Amino acid sequence: MLRGLRLLGVVAVLAAASAPTAPAHAKPSAEELSSRRGRPTVKLDRLDFPTDVAGARYFKKRLRRMLEKHVRRVEWGAGRNNTIEYRFAVTTLKLEKHDDVLRVSCTAVGRLPGGKSAKSHISFGGDPRKRNHVVEHVLEIVSRGVITRLAELERVRRGDLDKSRVRAPRNNED
């Protein structure tokens, strides 16, 4: 019995010693923390959409709503006192019907000020009788991917590398 208690005590000491510790980097200042509170104002500066697609106005309107939804859901690494502007362009949107399958191919690019950009491409098939549903689904996937990557680029730019899990850029001056 005594031997079991000793073993339990040793295990407890080892577990406490091997517990993960806080990172060694300095904590952010109070001013920095207050600037990260809340959500930034994120504005769509420009939205480009191909006009040669049937129903382009409808899809552009739906895409604008999708972008607003995705912008609210991602972490930008900035607080309520900040404004982030971005541009979004659907560069290609092709609809091809092969037998009983509608193939939708879409490429979209998002840009942040300073030249950072994110690009996404998908080719997706579906029921030709549900054309609008298939196109909206493709636009949803592409817009989510681009906005998520733009938010990650913005977090990296602001030095918030821990949240984005992206390694710091290499310094090639050495």
C-alpha cells in the first residue's frame, strides 16, 4: 500500500514537471490588446464578376452576401478600431453541360492593399436541372477559401503568427 502511494506521488511530480509551460515570448501590452478587441470594419472595395454568364446580376448579388457572411466569420487579427479593405474578382466562371452533368469551373482572386493576394479554383459537377444551386455552391466554396486566406495573410502582416500557424518569412539577407 505504501509502495503504491509512493509510486502515485512520483507520477504526480513527473506529470507536473512535464506539463506544458507558457511560451517564453513577452505578453502583448494593454494598448495592443485593446486594439484587438472587437471586430474590424472590413469593406469590399470592388467586386468583379464575368458578365457573359446567364444570370450574372443574380449570382453577383448572391456572391456579395456570401462574402459578407465569410468576412464576419474569420479572424482578421485586428480590432474594432481598424478598417480592412479588399477586392474580389471572379476571373472565370464556365458552365459546360456534358450528357446529364453540369460542370462548373470557377477561379476567383482576392487582393489586400500592399499586393497580397489569394486565389482559388474549383471544378464541380452537378444536376443540370439545378443550375443555380450548383453555381451558388461553387461560388460559396471559392469565396470561403479566398476570404479565409486573405484573413490569414492579414494576421501574418499584423504579426499575429501564432493564431495563423504560419511560420515567419525567412530573412534572406544572411
